[in-house]
Amino acid sequence: MRVRSGRTVRDLRRENRTAVLQRLYFDGPLSRFSLGPATGLSSGSVSNVVAELVAEGWVEEAGSVDSAGGRPRTLLRIRQDSACMIGVDVGETRVRVELFDLALTELARVEKPLSVDGSRGLDRYDVAVVVAHVREGIEEVVRQAGVDPQRLLGVGVGVPGIVERDATDGAVVHGQTIGWDAVPLERLLRESVPLPPSVPYYIDNGAKTLGQAEMWFGAGRGASNAVVVLFGSGVGACVVDDDMRPGRAVEWGHLTVRVRGRRCRCGAQGCLEAYAGAEALLQRWAEAGGRPALEAGEEAALTQMLAAAYPAAAADGAVPEPDATALAVLEETAEYLGAGFADLINLFQPERILVGGWAGLQLGDRFLATVRTHAAAYALTYPGSRVSIALGTLGPDAVTVGAAILPLADFFAHGGHREPAETEEPAPAWASALRERAAQ
């Protein structure tokens, strides 16, 4: 049966369920009485939807609250142990796998380092190595938490590169900077990971999953438009605004900042990433005479560089002289990043720019203050005066949390049904959930 708008009764029922689930998730516990004005649904529709969700095990009672002159009203909330999601961050230094309950409480985690293995002729981005790490990580978190794989809403995976959908292989990754050329990652995971065939995979760019997390639960909450920057070995960004509500990953790190400049790991010359990514930052310090301890890994080497440039006070209160070379490279990097931020400001005119990723968080507020100064100098005055630039608030797990949000939001968008709804085109299913979250 179709209503006049062209939507079917099934569509309306799914939308009603979505509205109730989202409101309980973000604002619960709530009473049936409060759900009416919060969702715009009639009391009868609320009662019907709640009865279904309680019967299916997605919603439970959570005490009661006094009403004005009447009987106490029963509060309702999402039952957080009713399902689980797995989030995977295929990063630049490790593969991180986390299992979450429906409230995004971490139940288990596994980290697999990515490093060069010269004896086997493998680099850290070898596809077989990454797939094996993801498989082992998923097996371990499921075993650690003792959950039934049938309870999984899905597996979200954040990856470096551009992700496209293929009718045969599912998600295919084009990661030029890591040597991935049309890698059929979804098919490889389905063939390798021992999960039920009904468990869906949601694979997307890591900067985009970072953006999802910060917009739902972090420093992006309440913003109608923002850019979330992922600063790690390289740099990337996710743009979220009213025209790109679920967010769109942009290859910001490969904007040209110097014609015929340094060679980027993508093969081009003069990219922002060739100057501002942690990998390039450490290379430039070494070229200038520094001695980064790269054998200990990029994260340890960046910590060493920051300690050299910004030395801590000694026990007697004296502050050692900073390493002039390390400080000069960091200050130059801050200017490149500031110019890159100015490009984002001029192109997208965001309310906020949020910086995440392991390197961005390590560099911290002190470094970011210099970046802000350069961004203001390079940006157009009007949009530059209206933007705030700050660190993300979700820490190094933000990409993994954002990856786990993908199956969760898709579940909400389908009204609490695991199977995909019938749609005319595969539009991002988490769009409505993110729109609701950003409006708060």
C-alpha cells in the first residue's frame, strides 16, 4: 500500500521506528509521553512502535518519573546489550579492532602493529598482512567478549584512500599512497573472516569515520558544518555540511602547496602531505640534521622531536634550550598546515575545523596555536573570522569509534531492522541519524 507522498506504509513504519530509536539513543531515557513531541509522532504511533521495539528486545524499561498529578510515567531506554558492532581502524602504524555494545561501550580491543618485515619481503601495507590482522583481530575480540557473532550489527572499517562500491566485490579501495590499486577489501574480508554471511561490512575512508565520530559524540556536536582533519603519517579530511550531511572524505593532503616541490608518497610533487604529514615531518627533520629514532616507530620519533623542540623544565625549574633544528621544522610545518587550513576555510567556510589522528593529538594545543595564526593570515577575512580550530575530543580511538558508528547508524536508519530497507538507490543510510545528531 502506498500513501499519497509515494512512500509505502512500510516506509512510514520504518521512519517511525527510526525516530523513536534515535531519540531514545541520543536523549533517553524518555517516557512515552515525552517521545511524542520529541519525535512528532502521535501517542498511538509511539505506543505501537515502543511495543514492537520492547518485544524485539531493542528497548527496555528504565524506572519511572513522577507526572503532574497523574500516575508515574515509565521511562524507556535502548537496551545496550541487545547488539554489538565491530570497528576497525586500518591505520598507518597499526590495525586497531574494537568490539562495542549498542551504547558504544568498549567490550574488547586488539591492536596489531604494522611494520616492515624485510626478512619476508613485506611492507606494512601488504594487503595479505592487513587482511590477516583484521581477521585475527575480529576473532580475538569476539572471543574475548564471548559474544555470539549473530548479535553483530556489522563490521565498520576505516581505511586510507578512496573507497568505491563494486557490484561484484563490494567495497574496493584505491590507496595510492600505500600502494593499493583497486583492492577488493570487502571480498577479501568476507573470504577470510569467519563471520556469518548475514553480517554486513561498511568500509570507508578513515578521515570520514573520524568525522562521523566527532560529529556524533565529539567536538563537532552541534555544528551544522565542519571539517574534521585526520593528521597521522599523512593528512586527510572529512567535510560535513548540509549538502554533504553524512560527510565526504576529501584528499586534502594532496593539494599542491608548492609547484615542483618535494616528492609526495603519492608520486606527485609539492603536495601538502609531503610537508605536513608526520612521515614527511620526520624526514625533513632528518634532512636538516636531526636524528629521529625511526627504528622505534613514527609515534616514538615524533614524541622525541617534540621533546627536543619544546623541552620540559628540569627539576630545578630551569628550561633547557630547544633544539633549533627541530623547532624550525615544526614552525615551517605549522605554516604549511595553516595555509592548508586556509584552503579548507575558503573552499567550505566551515564553523569548525577539528584536528584528530595520532600525530595531530601528539602535536597538541601548543603547535595548533601557531597553525591558527597562519590560517588566519592566509584565509579570506570573513570566513576566517567565523571558524574555530581545535583538537578533536575523542582521542586516538576516534577512527575506530566512527567505523563502529557506520553499522549502528545504518541499523537506526532501517528502523531497527538488520536487513537493508528497499530503496531506489544506495544513498548513505546513516544520513538521517547524523542530521539528527548535528542539530542538537
